[in-house]
Amino acid sequence: MKKQFINGFDSYITTHFEVCRHLFNADNLQARYYESKEGGGALSELAQEITDCFEKQNENREWDGEFLEEIDAYVADYLNKMFPLITVKVVNAPPFCYCGEGDIVTIDFATNEVLSKHGKVPYNYSKWEVELP
């Protein structure tokens, strides 16, 4: 079946590039989690799915400089709905977070908090090093 580009090819490819930029970012824990569960090709399919949904939702829309902010929010919201919570193993955590190496914690992407046996602490991906169990 031939692919239809409801907003034109240029719009589709621009949107797809931005979606891929998010999904294939090494810091995107939700995308890494999805890939670990579904396999490498799954991220490409997910990128296409998100691109199609965004393009359809914004059919015939004229952008006035807010495109990048909107696509950022859209991809984050899409992933948060798919994976609101992810359980990970702490490799390195910031000081005063009450979590140590090897602890198993859950990241709540809706509240941007780490839930551990010690309570809740803010989650900032640039300060935490975690691995998927």
C-alpha cells in the first residue's frame, strides 16, 4: 500500500526526523525500555506510528514557530501514556537521594519522581545513571 502524506512529504519527513531525534536519544529511558522489550526494529515502527498520529492530529495546520515545542511535548506525552512507570536498577545516583548502587527503583514519568523503598525523590535523567534490569 502506498503511503499517504496528509500534510505533504516535507511536513512528514520533518516531523519524523524530530520524533526519531527523541526516540533514538540515548538518554530516553522510555524508548530504551521499549526497545529492550520489543526488539530493535520496534523503535522504527513506533517512530512511524507517532509521526502518523501527530501528522493526522495537525492536518492542514499552519505552524507559527511553535512546532519544535509542540512535537517535544507530543512525543513525551505519547511515551508517558505507553510507559508511565519503569523499574530500573540504580548504577549511580545523585547525593542525598537515599538510593544507592544496585537499588531497584521505579521512575514515575508523570510526576518525574523516583519511587524507592526510602520514599520519593525528584528524577533528573542527567544526574542519574540507571540500567534496565
